[in-house]
Amino acid sequence: DSGVTQTPKHLITATGQRVTLRCSPRSGDLSVYWYQQSLDQGLQFLIQYYNGEERAKGNILERFSAQQFPDLHSELNLSSLELGDSALYFCASSVIAGGTDTQYFGPGTRLTVL
Amino acid sequence: DQQVKQNSPSLSVQEGRISILNCDYTNSMFDYFLWYKKYPAEGPTFLISISSIKDKNEDGRFTVFLNKSAKHLSLHIVPSQPGDSAVYFCAATVMAGSYQLTFGKGTKLSVIP
């Protein structure tokens, strides 16, 4: 158990809908990262927050947004969903936001868009 | 354009033998490399890392080798055990940046008893 929790574990929804994925980092970790893993792909970095502020953006679609709250949990919002958004979404956390700090991953949320 | 490549989708090894997983990268800015292991229905778990100032790092049965001139790294597992059966991801990052990780597609290792 990495100490990073993600809810829900599974989500099935229809095209055009909007969903919210939730992540609670390890106790004491200030940085949260979101990654997407599509079929037969490696994990793709989406976005990073550090202590409530956006720190870096990767290949995140405009239909996707995220935020980190004062209690440090983070939410990833996916809207106008398309079939291609079906994927595993992982959250990771680390103490700081750089250097060689290890990222600890949650178990992921599997999103299926029908 | 894939900046981190793991060209072998799968690898089978006999228990007790050496497993060698390979990874190539194209971005010269990468200066820190990691291996993660992933079991089904779980998130990736950090295994071992190496900075570009080193060419080798060992941790128990796991050793990572880095060849900067070839932009190549490898993970050696000796001896391989059935519990090592998992998907192994190679990842790279720039230490001075935000530490976002760029992952390869993974290699599925099967250790046969």
C-alpha cells in the first residue's frame, strides 16, 4: 500500500458526460501528479500540483482540468467525454516537486466511456 | 514522438536466471532514470533509480546500468523469482524541472518456476 488513495476504482459513463476523479496523497506529501495510461501505452503525464498551485502541464486536453485543495487532495475533472478517454488514470504524490524525490502511485481509476 | 522506448513488450525467464530489461531514450536533457514495477490492478511501485552522473546502481537483486553515450539503460534482476513477474516501466526525468516522469510502454516479465 503506497498510502495514495484514489476513488472511484472503476467508472463507467457515456460519451459527452463529465466525471471527477479524486486523489488523496500520502500524509505529508505536497505534490500531486496525474497520469493517463491508455491501452498498450505507457503512462502519460497530464498535470502536476504543488501545495495548491499548478506546477507543470503535460499533454492534458482542454476538456480536462484539475485542482488541488487546501487539504492537499486533488481532483481531475474530465468533461465532454469521448470514447478515446477510456483509460487508467493514476495519481502520484511526492514530498516536494523536484530533485530525486520518489513519486508514489495510487491504484488508479479505470474509466470506461461507452 | 516517444522519448523513452522499451522495445520488448514481453520477456520470459527461468526462475534463478538473470532477467535483463532494456530501455532507450532520445532526450539528452534527461538526467535521472527510474524503474517502476506494476502488478495487475495496482499502481506502479518504485524499484530503483540512477542519476546521469553514475553508470551503475545496485539494490539487492536489482541493478540498473546507464550508458549515456548510447542513451541506453538496463535493469538486471539476479536471480529472478516468480514474484518478479510483473510489468516493468522505465521512466526518465529532468531533475531541475518539475520532475514529471516520461514513461516507456513497459515490458511484461514472466518468471517461470
